[in-house]
Amino acid sequence: MLQDLFDTPARVSRRSVLRGMLVGSAAISGSGVLAACGKREESGTTASTVADAAIQRGGTITWGKQAEATLLDPTTGGVGSSMELFQIVYDPLIAVDGELELIPGLAQRWESTSETEYLFTLRDGVRFSNGRPLTADDVVGTFERYLDPRMASSLASFISTETRVAKVDARTVRFTLPAPSSTFLSAVASAFAVILPMREVAAGSIDLSKQLLGTGPFMVKSHKAGSGWVLVRNPHAWQEPIADELAIRIMPDDNARIAALRDGSIDLTYFDVPDAERLLADVPDTEVKVQDRTDFYALVLNATGRSSPFTDQRVRQAISYAIDREQIREIALAGTGLPTGAVSAAFGDVAPAPTLAHDPEKARALLAEAGESDLSFEIVYPGEAFGRIAQVLQQNLSAIGVTVELGSLEEGVWVDRVYTQRPPKFDATVSWYAAYVGPAQALNLWNVDISPFAFQVRDARTQSLIERAQQAPESEAEEALRAASEAIDVQASTIPLVTKNATIAWRTDLIKVEVDDKDGNIHPLRHSPEYALLKAA
Amino acid sequence: MGQFARFGLGRLTVALVTLAVIAVAVFWAMRMVPGSYADVMLPANARAEARAALIDQYGLDDPLPGQFLSWAGNAVTGDLGTSLTSGEPVLSELGSRALVTVELAFLGGLLALLVGVPLGLIGGISRSRRTTGLIRVGNSVLLSLPDILVGALLVWVISTYEVPFTVGGWEPLFDDPVANLQAALPAALTIAVLGMGFVMTTTRGAVAQIAAEPYVQAARARGATRGEIVRRHVLRNSSVPVLTVFAVYLAYLLGGTVIAEVLFSLDGIGRYVIDATGHRDYPVVQGAVLVAAAAFVLISMVVDLLYGVLDPRIGARSAS
């Protein structure tokens, strides 16, 4: 039975995606919304932007970007600073809107023919910035590259390398999965699943680790490493930008970006520091928006050392019970973010609340039961925001009689001690993880086969519940997510704390921008084609 | 071989040995820092295969002596290698950023001289206890103000008040001199504060010492004006210690602009090296340190030669 789940440019919900896993479920999209998300000019948002008499076409929008995009090949470039850039130059088959719902990207529509088979129909008339039309061969080649085990791609963490991708006709591609997957569609919408110019790659005329050539609204004109990029309008873009240029200035220092925003040398920027909103309060003509992200901070306990107190699950659970997530949110994160469990709270109702909620009495009882009367350990962290969280954790744990020392580490040293060394050299750390746009995607962090962090606790039951949650049909999806989330919470080795938001700021007297309420793909400039300079008053 | 040639050869030998030691030290230090290029660049949950591929791509698991000899051999020919992150030659990456750093160092040095020399001169020759006291206090403040504090304060002022300066937005001097100075001056002032203190201290001490010399007393007795004494005797004779301090300070600035470049988002060598250190971009850090060391050594040699010009007695001693 062939069932259209996602008809032409229809906006669909995450629930619908999960529902799409079920053969025989009702069709979701209606013809009434077919025109809503087609070419940019056809969309309501853009139409209103263009109709605004205050804006001007052309010109240069300047973005103060806090970190350089250091990895330019989307195959392995699953780091935030690179993902931000990929999504401006390239496009994925499926895009994500401001409510984390899947919408058409380069695929005009997609449909599931069984629990393990998907057909994607490509948007007509799309061209790469060199003028060459996008073909089904590019899509097949791109995913063959991503799913080649030798490439060790970021996407292969979410889509089985045994998935088969085949061209059906010039505009249709079939994906055949080895098993049902509730994360497949959201993974296809990832920044590291963008479609690459495979004809040029095969011909050797482009080196993806040094050049970017995509179908996105802008293309690269010049780049000076560590300093900035100049992107210009892609003349063949299916999402035609209003501005001529997008200049990117790499400005790691928060204060420098605030000053540049004030003097108008940048038009927009964004911040990871939680108190950015307060810092920006006095900057005139500036609008600030705190964007909910699915990413989250976590306390990681190293449960692997023989002498580690964290080998005892009761001790780990005591630590978890001692944590006051609301206090972390209020004190360390300036009231931003949401207390979260293993399924990011940014996903809303589908995310179960943390199982081991703040309960110092239970924490003390568990420590006593484990015979830990004088527990002390060190929390290491790689930066200011992490340090603030660690300080609140220190206070939380002090309340149950646990002594915590704090240690700030340079990021490379921190990565080495926490993620690279075998065995890892730390007691506990505050880290953060991306949860992307599918509620079950971040569960991979606790899947020791996919994320073989040396500090992880291997637990067969948790592993099997995670796999079940990532394969469950829609009717069982919520229950499967709850069960996996609970098992992860009870293991208490990597303890989710609070979601990690971003603060986006722009000059209201210089540009007109739109910023989504939510994001899961580290894509603050999703609406960049619609950004426009304002006419001088 | 003449005395002067022997002196020059000796200095050159010392310079080459210094550079060789620095080359070994920076190469070794970078490899000893925890966290490799692959660790830092790839996501935390990157697969081991991806990590191994990146290490293999750049030969980072080759034996260290071999890596060093290969790099040092190329460096001798002027090839400092290729940046791991950008894939561009290190020398051209440094060259494209050198103008910012050199201009900042020059401006910082100029500000240090313009403020430090006159105030040091006044402090050295003034007989007013109030004036000398004020200058001593000002001198102490300048010497004890960390550049990061001065810079952070200036960034705060620029981001809070309407002032004709910018953070970042650097334009080349000859393309847009006004925009260039708007971006450069606050950064230059940041690095100049310490230099002002050094130059002031040295000038004050040197001037006070020379003012007590018999030939200055004799000039006074002859009825020479204070201006004449300063011009003819004090300035020239106090220039050697001031030049020494200034040269060391200028050489320091070639690496010392880093705080200002980072705080003011200026695209100079200092910020580039800081980023490269964070990324574990070994060839960039090694190349930049080697170039900075070479510049330091070169400036020291030039200053040695200048001593002879400013004070012929030194030149005669060196040559004898």
C-alpha cells in the first residue's frame, strides 16, 4: 500500500512523523496547506517581508559568529560551528520549522510505503550554485557517502549503514531501512544530512573538506580562516535571498560582539552565555530573543574506575536526587532553559519529566545505604557557563554532605581527559549534548554501541529499551520513550540537567529578521533568505 | 676577520642557536599538550574510525623525531607547512595577518613613547615635589594595570557609550584611515599602557642620573637654559637605556598584542595563534612562534647596532 504521508510542501508534526511509521495510518497532510512552504516567494512569511515598504533589496547583512566553522565537510562535520554554516550553503531533503516540525526541504514530498521503506520526491528546478541541476543521483551519492562505514560520518550514528538508497527515477529516491526507525526522518533533516554535489565530488573537481558547493540561499565568495566569510547570493537558489551578501565575522569574545552590535558593525549575533539578555539590555535598537533549543547540559559521572564511588549505582542515584534543576536554571542559567530528562524537555509533552527528581532526603538515605559518609570528588568543566552550573551542583551536593571541588580546564585538555583517554581521567564533568529534532535521537548518547564513551555504564536492559524507543511504531512511541528515559535516569551515569538555549540579538533599526522559537539543528539563521536591510529613515 | 665582523658572527650564531632551541621547545610543547587535533576538531561522540582517519590524513601518528625533522627542514627553506584547519600555507596565513599586528605594535609603541618620554623627562628634571610625586604615582598605576583590564574596560566603554571607536571592523590603513584608527586606537592603547610605564620609569631614571652629571652642572654654570640642556645633553644621553627598554617592549608587543586582538576581535597574528592553539593546529603555532622569535632576535640585533650610532663610545668598545 502506498500512502502519502507528506504531500507537497505540507507542514507536518513530529507526531505525524512518528505516525508515519505505521502502515495504514491516516494521511495527515491536506491540500489546503500545499502552497504554504514552497518557494520562498510563495510563503506567507516571506510575502509579508517583501511587502514591507521599510526594507530594501540587496545589500550586506553582517553576522557576528562566535566560532569558526573548522570542519567543512558535512560528512564528519557534526560540530555546531560548522553546522551553522552548512545549513546556509547546503540544504537537506527535509527541513525543520520553528516548532521542530518537519517541512519540505529539497524533497517536495516523502512517503512511507512500509515500515522500512521511504520514497522521496525531489523539488523541481533546484540547482547547485554552479548552475547544475540537482538530480536523484546527487541524493543517492550523498547518502551512499554518508552511510559508507569507512567514512565514519556523523549521520551514520542515526541511520543504519545497512540502509539501501536507490534512484527510482530522475526525481524520486527510495530508502530501504534494515529495521523500522522512529529517528530516520528527523535524521534526514540534520545539518549533517545535507545534499552534496556528488557529480563534482566524483569528478574530483571539488574537495569537500575545503570547498562548499550547495543549493542553499548563499554561496561562498571568500574565506579567511579564523577571521570571516563572505557569502553572496546563490543566483540559482530555490530560496532566493533578499540580501546580496551575508558577511560573517568570527568574533569569539562576547563583549566584542556586544560592542560591535552597538556600533552597528554587525547586524546580528547570538550568544551561548545564559546572561546575554541582561548584558544586552542597554544596547539601543536591539531586539533579543531567547531561542529554546533541544540541546541540554548534563552531569557526567565517571563510573568506570575501580576505586570510583560511582561504580555503586546507589551513589550515582544519590547524586541525581541531590540535583535541583530549577536552581540550576534560575541561578546558573539566568532563568533560561527547561529542567530535562533524557528526552529533551524542548520537545514538549512527549518528554517525560526526570525520574529521580530533587529529593535530598532520598539522596542522603542512598548515600548512607551505600556506606558513603564522607564522599568527595571533583567536577571539571570547560567554560564559564559550565562552571556556573558546576557551582550550583557543588551547593546541591554540599546539602547532602558531599564535598565537591571544581576544576576549570582548557577545552582541548577537557576533551582529552573526558572523551579520549582510556580510562578517562575525571570524576565528574558538566558537558552538553545536542538532541537534534527527533525526541529519540539523543538517546544515542546512552547507547554504548553508538556512543562508546569510556565512562558509560553498559546495561543490557537500558540498551534494549533505547533500541525499542528508536524503532517503536507511533502507537507505542510515547510509552517506549518514557520507558527508555526512565531506565536512563535510574542508571544515573550521564544525568541530563537543563536545556541549553541560545540568545539571538539583532539591530532593529538596521535589519529585519525572523527568528524561530525553537531549534534543534543549531541553525540560528534558518530564515537568512528573508533577512533584509531596512531603508534609511 | 675584523672585530666588528667577529662580533656580528657571534651574535648571528647565538641567534641561530636560540631559534633552534625555540623550534624544538615549541614542537615538543605542542605535542605534549593534552587533546590532539582530532580530539578537538571532531564531535565528542565521533567514531573512532573518523578520529583515526583525521590523524592519518595529517600523519599525526608518525614518530615525533621524523615529524620534527621534516618540519624543521622545510622551515629552513622558508616553508612553515600548511595549516591543518584551513589547508593554507602557514607563511601566507601569517603574512595576511602581520599588518594588523605590526600596526598595533607600532601604534602601541608610539603611544608609549609619546606619553612615557615627556612624563619621564618631567619627572626626572622637575624640582617640584608635587609634580614628581604625581608622576611617580601615575607611573606606578601604568605599570600595575594589566592590559586585559584596560582592554575589557575600553570594550565596555565602547559597548556602553556613544564613542567614535569600534570593536573590530578593521579596515586597512590606506583603504580607510579613519575606520582603521577607530578600530586600532583602543587596541593600541590597551597594549601601550604597560609600555608607557616602562618608558616613563626608564626615562625618569636616566634623566635624573644624567642631570646629576658634572657636564650638565657645568652647562648650568655656563648659563645654558633648561631647554638647551635637555636638548643637547639629557635627551641624547638618556636615549640608550630608553631605547633598550623600548626595543624589548616592541619585541614583546609582536607577541603581546594577543590580548588586544582577542578582546577587540582584530585579525592579527596573536588571535590567530590563540585560535590555532585551541584547535591544536600544530604547524600554525610552531610557525608563528618561530617567526615571532626570529623577529625578536632581529630587533635585538638591530638595537645592538643602534647603540653604536647613538653612543659612539659603545661602538668603539664593541669594535675594540
